[in-house]
Amino acid sequence: MERKTILTSDNSKTLLIPELNETYHSTKGAMVEALYVFIQEGLFKVDKKAIKIFEMGFGTGLNALVTFNATIQKEISVDYHSIEKYPLSVDLIEELDHLNSLGYEKWQKEYHTMLSSPWNESIEIHPNFKLQKLEGDLLSYQIAATYDLIFFDAFGPKIQAKLWSEEVCQKMYDCLEKNGLLVTYCAQGQFKRNLKSVGFEVESLPGPPGKREMTRAYKK
Ligand SMILES: C[S@@+](CC[C@H](N)C(=O)[O-])C[C@H]1O[C@@H](n2cnc3c(N)ncnc32)[C@H](O)[C@@H]1O
């Protein structure tokens, strides 16, 4: 499938899949969305020093990169697992120049390692940050570990309805630790009902620029 680089409103870039008219991040600001939804309203709400994260959709590694930076800043440690069905080439991702948009030029070596490291192996990017990219399809993948935090960053429900189903919500619930949380940019009513029906406590928060709401769900 063709992917085109586009500029978003905060001057960071993302990828567009013209065939689906779907982007990897918000066109109203890719970088701002990642920092707000996944870091401010996700990572920073976990009251632990050692945090295990599961990400649905490694994509361009933007969420992994902003999490890495926050890990170093906050002097915490993170074990980051991220599943991806359609890995992108390192060259294509590096064209997006996330490092420059974020002012993270100092992480060039680390980010390159994140992108080019082998799949399905745990790699130490830094003594405080381990990354395991899992090549697979979330729908059939047997999740072996448990997590404190889930970054649910699939393409939207209009494009991939199955990934927002009750069945997948159950899978996410089952792999979360007690008091764990799930964050996503999506605020679709049906998705929130699916989360509630498997036992999550669901909170709607103000969304990133251009989106009225986002969702955070807790495992009681
Ligand atoms: C919104 S993008 C993720 C953006 C990414 N988190 C980032 O920081 O760049 C959604 C991702 O989910 C992946 N994906 C789609 N269907 C999938 C599936 N069934 N299992 C795993 N990954 C899938 C896509 O290839 C895409 O990379």
C-alpha cells in the first residue's frame, strides 16, 4: 500500500495512506498528539518507577521515541513492547524527521537503534529503556506478559473496526495489571461501551488539538 509523507499542523510529519485516506497520526499535530495522549495523559499518570508498556501499532516509532525521552527525563525505567503487523522501512520513517520536530537530535543513535533493531527480541536501548518490537497481528497474537499501561494506537474504528471490538478490549483487559490503564486518542461511543462491557472504568478527557475528546480506561 502506498504511503505519503505529509506535514501536520504542528510542523511535524506523518504518513498518509491515500487508498484508505487514513493517517498514522493526527493531521492537527502528530507530535502534540503523541506527547499529550500517550505521555501527559498516559505515562505520567502511572505512579510507578518501573513501568511495563504495551503499544498497539509501532508504526513510525513516534510514541516509543517520546516515551524514551520521558523515561530519561523522569528517571524511571520502561520495558516497552509494541506490536506491528505491517513494519515500515527505516528509511521511510527517518524521512519523517521526528527527531528534528521534537528537538531530540541527541537521541539520533538511540532512535536509529529502535527502528533498526530486530523484531521479536528485547533490546536494551538504554539501561532504563528496553524495547521489544513484536511483529504480528493483534487479533491473533497471544499476549504472554502483563502491563501497567497500554497505548492503544490503532487506525480508527472506521478503517479497522475489529481492532476496537469487545473481543480486543477483553484481550487488553486481560493483559493489564490491576490498576493498569489504557489510553487512546479515540473517543468513539461504541468503543467506550466495549471497554465498559469487559470491566474497564472509562474516562473521557479533553482531546489533543482538533479532537474534542480522548479516552482513558482503568482496570479496577
Ligand atoms: C495509528 S498507526 C500507529 C502509529 C504509531 N503508534 C506511531 O507512533 O507512529 C497504527 C498502526 O497499527 C498497525 N496495524 C494495523 N493493523 C494491525 C494489526 N492487526 N495488528 C498489529 N498492528 C496493526 C499499522 O500498520 C500502523 O502502523
